[in-house]
Amino acid sequence: MMKPPLIVHVIHRLDVGGLENGLVNLINGMPDGRYRHAIICLEEYTDFRSRIKKNDVRVFALHKREGYDLRLYLKLFKLLRQLKPDIVHTRNLAALEAQPVAAAAGIKRRVHGEHGRDMSDLEGKNLKYNLLRSTIYPFVDQFITVSKDLQKWLVNRLKVSPERITQIYNGVDSERFSATLSQTIEHSPEGFFAENAFVIGSVGRMEAVKDYPTLIRAFIRLLEAIPDARESLRLMIVGGGSSRSGCLEMVCKSGYEKLIWMPGERSDIPDLMQKMDLFVLPSLGEGISNTILEAMSCSLPVVATRVGGNVELIDESQSGVLVEPGDEVALEEAILKYYVRPELLEKHGKFARNKIETYFSMSAMIENYMNVYDRLLNQR
């Protein structure tokens, strides 16, 4: 009996993140017998790999060294020759250099996914990076972008033919992320989720690109402007990362430690989202935010910055508010809008949930990816 075709997914590192979350969801949700999967991490993998439910998925770490690591390409070449995948699928700039290595290893079907840009090149205009992309893109058979914004960028700036691009939105597990009343949250500050609490929440990697200091400053402005709101307003930022310590220091200096909770990484994100009244993401750049999709699936209105794919997710005055990045005053005013008009929470949250059910189902995402893979395999 023939084995199903093997897809090797090449990524920078398997850890908590939107790209990695989407990959795990794709592997877990794909029907058994359609494809086999392996993941090659150019650096390392963490306990996040335990989220993969299928027992036959092998995960490899190549332990890339800092800077230019020639040995990495040799190790990758040998591993690809050993695995003999039917398709190699790289993701984002950090893994793009695996494309020519895959071609040299004799892998004839190659896919590259664009999931978003990092802090050093938010608008995708970096000449060095784009020269690298232009050099390697001819090795790619098919591109997948998670947003229309990224699709336009590939066509307009990097001159990729539209026929080589498929745009696929991330899917959401709408059963796991729902408005169902959650149980008591373990290890939470006493009184934080009081009955009268208005909880502003955010979930994400606490890195510079997410710009959480602006959210904290906006929240403090709101507390200073409306002293009575200190009885009910709460801010919860869930996630770990390099900017967390600086944010904790900001909170400590503010004197509002009891109103702002940053628990670090948590495994109970759906339960925490169900405790939120409003979701806020102040990021400086995005591809398609999984956490915005998950919040919408939990029937939460969303305040976010007008960057990347956010404008494709949020319908202004129907499911949320968009503000300019780095503008703490506009962020404060958007949050205040929902605080003083609580009737909008249910109305906008319901619209958000309906949009998830209509356009962002997990089954649609998985089917779209399989269509790309099937089409490549059927090409002569």
C-alpha cells in the first residue's frame, strides 16, 4: 500500500506564535491518509510541539548558529535527501533560504508562505531583504499569503505573478474559542475578575512589534481621566517575550499593579478570553492576527491598529475600532467608547462571531491548503 505524500514544513523555530499555531492547526486538522507531515526547525523546538496531536509527525532541530551558518545548509540538504518529501513548504523570510537547498536536493514541488513581517521591516521595503527574496523567489512554485495585504505586496513590490499566489486566511477553532461562560480562572489575582469588572484583554508575544507599552499608557490615561473607573477597569496582557520585563516595570511605577495583570504564557487562553469584555491589539505590524480571530470567535469586539491584515478582519463600527499605530490617545478614546456604551459590546461581538463562522472556519483553511498541495502534485 502506498504511503500518503510527505510534506516537509521548514520554519525558523517551533515555539508559541501565530505562524506556528497555524501550522499546528493545519497538521492536526488535515484528514488522516491525505498527507504525512514533518517539521524542520532551523533553530530549535520547544514544548509547543506537544500541541501536535498526530503521533507520526517527526520534528527536527538543526540548531542554527548565530549569523551566517554554512553548515546549516549542508545539514538541511542531507536531511531533505533522507526524507525525500513530495513537497517542501517554507514559511517567512527566516526559512526562505531553504528553497534553493530543497531544489538542489531534488525536491520538485516547493511552496513558500508569507505570514507577516517583523519589526525590522514592517512595510517590506528593506532593500537587502527584498534582494534576497527576488533572488530566491524563482525557486518557489507556489506562494501562500495569509492576507490580501501581503498578496498585494508580493505582486506590486516584488513583481510575483498573481497566478503563483494563493491567499488563504487562517482558520479558527470556533468551538474551543466561543462565548461559553468559563470556569474560575486559576492563579489569578484576588478580585481581578470581580462581578463589576470591565476587563480589557490582549494576547500575544510581548515583543517590540506588538507595542504593548502604548496599550499600558492608554489604560493609565483612562484611569487618570476617570478616577471612578478604577473600581471596575482591568487590563490583562497574556504572553511572554522580551518586552514583558519593561512593561512590568511600567506597571510598577504607575501604582496600578492591582488593576493590570500580565501572567506570562498561559495554556488556558480560551477561558481567559471568555473573561474579557473588550480585546485590544496595539501592534505596529501584522499579517493576519490569530489572536484577533480567536477574540472575534469569542464574540468580543476588537480595538486594533490600522496595519497589515487587521483592516481585513475588523469592520469599523460593526465589530470594532481601528486606530493608527503608536497613538495612545486614539487607543484610549476607542476603549472609552466601549466603556461608556456597554450596549456596543454585545452588538459588535455578535457581528464578529458571525464573521468568523462565515469566513474563517478551520475546515475552509484546511481545504484551501490541501487544494494547493493537490494541485502541485497533479502538475507534470
